Amino acid sequence: MSEAYLYPGTNVLVNLAGLRDQELLDIFERNRSALRLMELQAKPIQGNFDLKHLQTIHKHLFQDVYPFAGNIRTTNIGKDNFWFSDYPSIQFKANNIFTSLKDENHFKHTTLEQFANKAAALYSDLNYLDPFREGNGRSTREYFRLLAKDAGYELKWSNVPKEQYMDAVVKATDNPAKHMSELSAVFLKCIKHDSSEWNTPEHPIPLKDILKLAEGMPAIHNSLNITSDMLKQPVERFKIEPPGKGKEKLQFQFQGSKDIHKVTLEKPPFMTAQMKNQWLEIAANNVGIIQIRSPGIGLGD
């Protein structure tokens, strides 16, 4: 492992928070990348499904954590006696991989089985490439979510236990001829025809963070009164419909609930996104109903 990425005398990656304790860095990285991933659920990164697209995703996910976010690694790395692609050849190999993907029209117009087989082979190639010093898995999974959506499928990694998915990836990368079918089976369980625009975060996130992704706030005339406690409840899935007649529509489902809630959002006048986010954090720690009150907003009694 190259010392260039590490704090001297440690195995801890240099990070923007200056943390030199691996456990604290793991927590910080997990929390910050989860919030950034949540942003991508609502506003996906557009691209050509090439290396630059993957780099942009990585940069967004880890922009708060690592100074090398979005950059191709400049050292050789391995895990459990398995070495990934040597770093000088990453660009060359990536060009071949993504050129082949483009030639196959990004797997559009495929059956579920065809997509699963092709996606498994591509995933195995990208896993061996391992282009970043850290954060390859999360970036690759988001990349494949977008690739699947572009091909007309919805991909939910949560359909398969993480241990099963990781085991299939490792086996397929180590011995593709023998184990690729296991990774194909994982993809088959994780994909279905995309018949909706629901966003399903990798981990449930509180309602207050969903509202931060929208421009507006819950309007006063909604039949559902948003309370401070609700702002802290984890949301399993959601979708924000673009403004119609100046208003957004938010639909969401709390974790463990079968109910789908629908809320109209209005943008408070003179309120910036930063002000709105700060207010949501304050509101989540108060008691009451969240309402818009012209010309501003406030807590109900």
C-alpha cells in the first residue's frame, strides 16, 4: 500500500476531516457518503456511462471525505491476497470496457435475463479494475443503478443480503468462468422492469433530509400534518414530482409502514435553501406541526 494516501505511521487514509482513528473515519465516511447518495437518489448524475461518469459519481459521494474523490488511484492495491488491476493500465482497460458497453447500446432492449448476464460480466470487469483508492463499491453500485434505469429496469441491491452479493462479486472476479452465473443470479433478483419513479435509498433516511432535497416545504392546506417527530422518522422510499403550477408533490412511505403519504410543497418566499435546511434541523428538535405561514414558516401549536 502506498504511503502517499496514508497518514505517516498509520494505515488511515488522509481525509478532509483530519481523522486519524480508523473507527471514527469509518463512521464519518459512512454518514457523509450516505447523505450524498441520498442526493443522487433525487437528482441522479447524468453521463455517458463511461469512466468519466463513474468518476463524477465517486467525486460526489466522497467529496466531503477524501481529497482524492473522483481521481483514479496512483498506487497498486489488493485485498485478501488478491491484487486488483495495476494502476498504470486502468485508463487503457477502462477505455476497452466502456467502448464495449457503448457498442452494446448500454444493454438497452434486453430481456431481464440478458441484462442480468451482461451486467454481471461488466460488474466483474469494473470490480477488477477498482479504479479508486477507496469507495469503489458504493460508486459502482450507484453507476449500475443508473445503467439499469437507462435500460428500463429498476435495480434494488437490498433485494439480496449484502454477504451474498459480496460473495458473488468476489467469486466472479476471481474465477469468471466458474462463478459468473452466481453474480448473474444476484442481478436477476435485484432488477425488475422500472414502472415507477420511486427513489429507494440504500439505507432509510429521515423525512427532514428528504425535504432538504425539494425546493418547497409542506403547505398549510395539506390533509397530513407534518410533526417534528415525523421529520425524524426514517423514510423507506419517496418521490418528488416536478413543480406543477408552481408546486411540488412529495410522496413517501415510512419504514415499516404500508401507508403512502402525499404532500403538496410550496416554496417559502425569500427563503434560501440553506435557511430551509437549518430550519428543518431546528424543527425536528421541537414539538408541533410543520406549516407554511405566509410570508414565512413556523411551527403549529
